[in-house]
Amino acid sequence: MARTMEKLKEDINMNKNIVVDRRGFITAAAALAAAPSVLGGAKRVFKVALIGCGGRGTGAAGDITAAAKHLGCEVKFVACCDFFKEKAVAFAQKFGVPASWTFDGARGYRSVMESDAEIVLLATPPFFRPLHFKAAVAAGKNVFVEKPAATDPRGLRDFLETAKVAKARDLSVLAGTVHRHSNRYLRQLKAFRSGEAIGRPVAGQAYRCGSVIMLHPRKPGMTNAAYLCDNWYFFRAMSGDQVVEQAMHQVDDISYMLDRYPKSAFGLGARVRRPAGIGDVYDCQAIDWDYGDEFHVTMLARQMDGCKNRVGARIVGTEGTIMLGEWIKRYDGKTVPPDEEACRGRLENHFVQEHVDFLNGLLTGRKLFECESVAYSTATAMIGTFACYSGQEVAIDDILVNKASPFYDGYNNTIVPEMFDETEDVPVPTEGVAPVPGVKA
């Protein structure tokens, strides 16, 4: 008779020899995967470091801690860094990081890489992502990279080059495209891809319309670098603008369901109501992505107060419509049941579940590698943004391959400052001025 799951877990944790019949093999394998890795009966402890101790970084730290607990393991934070010392210190005190391994400033990340952390969480403003990812991989760390992967084409290409090194070194990489780990999407995926849900997809629509995000007035004596870090949402070099930084979730949702990426983008945008003299990003954008085969995805993105908000993505098909992560409506009224089997044993909190998948991959050897997906969804958002800036059609190849596009020089478009260091302060981009479509900068 097959052993119960509970008894198997207990025997595994006690390091007992396990003998099972053929019928019990599947149960034993499942128990082994679910039980914590042990050495002399001790729980598996993951040593983790965080770079970027703001709200997203602190949230990710809590998520990976909860994920480890769910797996019967533990997380120990051994190092942390933030550009602002007070944030790094606050995190260290909350998560028990020694003061000697608490760093700040633009170069503090280098010291974090010298720690014995096996996992590094990267949650700084996107400007830093390619640089920090490269350092983490060079140090042999498994990495959680928050989206987006970069804010300009050069950074994105650097990210993809580092991804090759990470793959060669068999490092695990989890990206912040969290909906790929969400049960809400997994319940729909099989029916959508089989055609049962909506038939053949014919068009997609995405929305990221909300209010203006945080603004921190410049403090007396603040360096340019500190001002840019404190208000990174408002600067193209720091955030990549609103579609790259915020709406990338909806962009990624559609590409994930379709399992492909667009060829090019066409769009328009403007700076209409941003506070005068603050930042250089747009506050509204409309984009049309061409996925080929006459399939197009349109997006409305807006950050303005006092307006109706809408966030989500849908795909229209020959037989119905799917609101991704929410509902499926067929024109014939037929009900498409959710795929509960795909979600069996998974947490409904996708922020924790993505880290469960990450850690479980390290425990079992089935490591995650989400570099290409986050990079190409970043590229999708980026070409849409550049199409708005320029008034031209911009192809993914224009930013990744073509060094001399006749229409838009995306390959050489570098909006990120060459140097970013508080001891060698950087200039602040001209504020209150945004790109004008049809006018070459």
C-alpha cells in the first residue's frame, strides 16, 4: 500500500531510507519535491541579498521569505544596498542584515556581490538593471530581476549578452513579469492556446490608465544623482517612460498568451498635464503593435489625475473574447471551465508563488531562466515608446539588430547617462521638455 504524503515527508526530513512500490513512486516523488532539502535534519537556508530597498525591494524580500516558509525552508538576508543610506539601514534592521553588510550609494552594489549570498534580488530603478544584472551574474549569483530589463537599447542589448553568460553558468533567473506565475492566467492558458476559449485570435487591446505616480520635491543640498533616483518615474533615462516601466505588465500578458512578440510598433504620445518643470516623460501614449499575419495589439496608456482609470488586457477572437486573468466570453454562450488542474497546489498570491517557483527550481534542479521573456517584453514596450517619441514606425530589429535603420536610429538611441555616481555627479535632463513626434532630437 502506498505511503501517505505526510508520512513520506516525515521520513524524508528524518533522513530515513524509503522503500516504495510502483504505485507509491509518484507519491514519493511529490513528497521529495515538496519537502525541504535537509542536511543532518536542518532546514535548507537560502542566503539572500537585496539591492534596492524601497517599496518593491522590501516587498520582494517579504515574498521570497514567505515562499521559503511555504517550502519548509528559510531565508537569511546577508547583505543589502540602496542608493539612500536611510533606506538600506531601515531594511537591514527589519530583516536582520549586519551593519557591516549594509551599503549605500551608487557603488554599494559591488560590495553586496562580495557577500556569500546565493540569491540577489534586483529592485532598483530600471536604469541600473543591466549594470547590476551583469555584476550579479559575474559573481555567480542566482538572480531575481524586476521588470523592465533596461531603459534604452544599449542597456537591453547588454542585458541579453549577460543572459548568455548566466545560461552558460547554469544560474537561475526569475523576472518580475509576475503574471506568468499567476493562477488567474494559468487557468485560461490551455483553453486559449487550444482555441477552445475564443477560436483564432484576431486583435488585442491593452490599457494602463491611472493617476500620476509619486513626486518628491528636490531637497536642499540634494545632488543631481540623488534627485534622479528619488524621482526616477519622471525621467526617461531612469524609468524608460510609463509604458516601459508600468504598462509592460499588460504588454507581457498578451505576448505570454500568444507565445510570440511583435515585429514593429506605431504610435503617438504627448506631454500635456505633467507638472511644469518636472521630469521629461510623456503622460499619455497610444500604440499599435504589429505581430504579423494581420494581428495587431493597441494600447492606451495614461497617467493623469481626475480621469477614469482602466488597467488590463484582452484578446478578441473569431469565437469569443478573453479578458486576460479575468473572464472568457464566447459568442455562442458556451461556458469555458477554468483549468484548475494547472493550479493544483499553487498559491493564489502570485507575488509569493513566483518565488516559490524560483526556490523550488533551485531545490530540484529545474531552474527558471526568464531572461529572454522579460527582455523581449521590454523591447516590445520600448519600440512602442520610441514610435511615440519619433512619429515613425519602429521595429524590434531597429533596437536590437539594425545599426543604421533608414527610418529610426533606435540602435544608437542612448538616453542613459554615461556615468552615474554620487562622487561624479550627473547632469539632470532638461525638465518639462519631452520628445516631439516628427522632429529629430
